[in-house]
Amino acid sequence: MKDNRVGKKYKFARQSVAANKQLDYLFELFRNAKTAEGRSPRTIQQYEEYYRHFCGYLEKTNIERSITAVTPDVLRSYMHWMLHECRRFDGHAHKSEEEQTIGLSPVTINTKMGRLKTMFSFLLQEGAIERDPSASIGRLKEPQRKLRILTIEEMQKLIAAPNVRTYAGFRDYVALHILIDTFARIGEVLSIKNTDVDFKLGMIYFDESTVKTRRGRTVPVSRRTLRLIKELMSENADFDNEYLILNNYGERLRNDRLRDRIKEHADNAGLDVRVTPHLFRHTGATLFLENGGDLRHLSGILGHVDMRSVMRYTHISDKALKAQHELYTPMNEVLKPLNKERKIARK
């Protein structure tokens, strides 16, 4: 009897299981999908940055860059390496040797792993992979430290630090005013166009394409900040660029460059605190509430709909805590009878 199978290709493994899909291909699927969903350029940049960091570890440890090679054990080893062996700011052109310490913080590691988990979860949901290697990976415990905000005196020293006689110094001076005045994220400030500033109403519009939450918002600014913005626009007239915060060549200032400049100004001002752009957002929100502002209006300035997100940026300071305690401690009621005039004799 003739065997009809003679000469035919013999199939043993299923194609979907055997296909050893390359990570670069899968990441491309993920990135394109998130771009199509309207994720901000900064978010897409973070996806790329954290993916490259993970691939760097795979290359360092001679692990194949394919989905089958990425196991829960590999991901846990990656976390261990970041926590105990990875050098902070490795290869960064503007970071000193002292800053390039060994070991990333749990917060940083959780952030990097969070982006990877988002990618693997998406790929599983789309049917591009048959298992999520990160499904059983938990978060590192993050230390609960008391949050620090800038004092009024520290902010005064900081804005006095830039040399306003130079273009770069004056630009930094204006950027600091905007950060303090609007509680905006650094990416939002660097994305301000000249047309986003309404001098008549005294407002700045943060476009939805640049805002993390994808919701555009209009934020009020003080008269002094508006005057400084107008002066910077006049300085920028030499450049053919629609953006407000530029470098000395008339190009948009990079995020990392402004961060480094702020750090330099903080060092020159003698501030004993690590000053980051986001610290202004946290400080501004806290002082806004301390000075009598309400959460509903603060959420509009910050651009958050969920009040729980607003509370993340507010830090109950010792000053506010003490004032509230003085007003509402039960001892006020307990001591009331003792404060009354004691009557001894009859009239």
C-alpha cells in the first residue's frame, strides 16, 4: 500500500509555540500600539529607554534576546543586578564620578520593571506571546521617607543664583519662576510655545499632546512671571523657534540639561537639598494648601482628575500639622473649665 506521507514535510512542533520571537520585534509591536493610542512622546521615550536598559543586561549576561529566553528567573536576576551591581548614571556625560554610585533605588527599579510588565501584559493580551514572564514578579518594598519640600528662603536663594546678565542664566531664571508658579512638570514647561501664553488672561496652556495625563489644561501665572516670559520672548527674537525655553543656539532645551542647570544653581546657592524639577511641583502644591487653597482648584492646576493623585503631591508639613493640632486638639475642650474664672465668695 502506497504511503501518501512519503516526501511530505514532517511537522512536530506547533508554530506558535516553537516560534522564538525576537524581543526587538515584539517591542516594536508594543511601541507602535502605544504610539497609536496617543501616549505622550515622553512616555514612549521611557519605554524605549527602559527596554534598552533591559537589553543591555541581557547582552551583559549572554542571554538570548528572545521571548523564550526571558523567564521569571531572568527578570528577578535583572532586579538583583540593578539593586546591587548596576552603576547609576553610567556613561552620563554630565554626572560626576561621585554621583555614579552602585545600586539603583527600589523606586527606580520598580519604575523600570513597571514599564516591562506593561509591555509583556500587552503582548499577552494581543496574543503575540503565550505567557507573561513578569506575571509573578512583585514590586520591591520602597522606603517610606519623610518628604522634603523647599522653604520660601531656599526658593529665594535658588532664583537669585542664575547670572541673569547672560542669556542662559536669564532663561534659567525664567524657567525657575514658571516651575514655582505653575507646579508644572519639567516636560510641560519645556514644551511651552509662545502662542501658549495668554498675556491678557494671565494664563499658560499646556497642550494635551505634551501632558502626561493627555488632558490639556490652562494654568494661571503671576504678573511678574508673565513680565519675565515676555522679556524672554524678546530675547528669543534672534532665533527662529516657536518654543519659549531654548538653548544658546536657539534650539529646544533638553530635559536633562535643564535638570543639570537647576542642580548647579542649587549648589551655587548653598542649598543642602537635592533639588529636582518635580520638587517644585510638590512644594507648590503643599504651600498652596497651607495658604488656604482647596483641593478642587489644586487638582485643576496640577491636571489631575482623581483626588488620590492630587494627594500624592501634597505633603503635610510640620508647620501645617502644628497649626491644625492647635486648633482641633481635644485638650482645648478638656482645659476649657480650667480657664474659667473661679468664684469663691457670694455677692
